[in-house]
Amino acid sequence: MESIFHEKQEGSLCAQHCLNNLLQGEYFSPVELSSIAEQLDEEERMRMAEGGVQTEEYRTFLQVISSALGVWGLEIVLFNSREYQQLRIDPIHEKAFICNYKEHWFTVRKLGQQWFNLNSLLTGPELISDTYLALFLAQLQQEGYSIFVIRGSLPECEADQILRIMQVEQQQRPKLIGEDEQVSEPRHTADEVLLDEDEEELRKALALSRRGVEVEDEEADLRRAIQLSMLGTKHTSLPRCRTFTYVLYLIAI
């Protein structure tokens, strides 16, 4: 995953990290974003206020991000808006999402044919499977996140070109920056939980199959013992009581 651009958290620059991780390069600096914010005229500020979306700081950040993306011909659409939901688009067919909770912003983007969580609070990009993406977004919404869909053509980047022809595997999930590896409990994705459940079912199935083989072996031994006892009756002079004892002895074994 070395080709994936991933800015880690520095101070309160999450909006910058979010945009740069989305565009996959150092496209914006704090100075440039501040300049965009200052360019918002009074009319734009009034439109933001009329929207009634949470705090003024939130609306300002949203407008700055929207204006910054507009330079690249990109726009943001609220994921849970009625207009978007009526389109019934599977999230895996989108290109990227911007997620916001309070003062933190981060990007979830598709590179090649795979999805990645590019949260600047993580030590590195986090691979998200197609089957887990919808669940991941739903979980974020339950936790209070606002999610925006990125519409338009994202600029070409090295990671996207490489991951179009090859896929990556992630053996270990990245941790939160500053997370103590020895103290913190391991975090699991839905994929890992499902994998654990599948492995548990497999272990149960193998155990049952082994038990079935053992029962079959015991029944086979019993049949052979009975056959031997019958042969003993016909071809030997063993009394019936001794033959019966012999069968019991074999069963006990």
C-alpha cells in the first residue's frame, strides 16, 4: 500500500488531510483553505445559515470543502438525502465518500477495484471489502456521522493506476495513532467476525464428521465380532457361553 497517499493527523488540520487523501496528493495547505474560507461572500454565508445544518463552524467547513472540490469539478451530495436515496445506488459503485463527525473529517475512497478508509487518525490506509462497505457506512451514520458522496471525475493518481491491475491484501488492520498495542483490545471488522464464525462452523463440522467415523468404526468392529462368534460356533468346539463371552469381550475393547 506504499503507493497510496495518506496524510496523518497533525493538529486540527483534518479538513486538509481529508481533501488531500481524497485527491491523493498534497493539493491543499492550511493557507489555501483559509483563503477559500475568506473568499466566501456574505450571500454564501446567508445561504449556509438558511440551510440550518448544525453549527456555523460545520457549515463553514462544509462550504470550504465544497468550494475546494469545485476547483476540480467535483461536488458533494448528502448520502442520506431523499434525492440520493431515491437513486438506489449501491455504495460500491461510487468513487468516494467524505465523512464528518463534529470537527473531524475523513475520506473513504475507491482505488483500483478496492475501497480504503483514509482516516488521518489511522496509522495507515485501511482496506474495506465490498461486502463490508455498506455496513461500514451504516455504522458511521448510527454513530452520528454525516456522509457525503463525491460526484465527478477524480484526478488520476499512482495508487489508482497500480491497483487497477493488482489487488492488495491486508494482514493486519492499521491502529489509531497513539493507540497502545499492548493494552488495547484488538478491533475486528465485520469481515473478520464473519470469518471467525465460518471457521467455528467448520471446526464443528469436522468434529461431527470425526465422531461419525468413530461410530462407524465401532459398529464395524461389532459386526466383525458377531461374524467371528458365528464362525467360532460352526468351526470350533467352543461352547455357546464361551462364544457369547468372547463377543462381549470384543465389544468392550
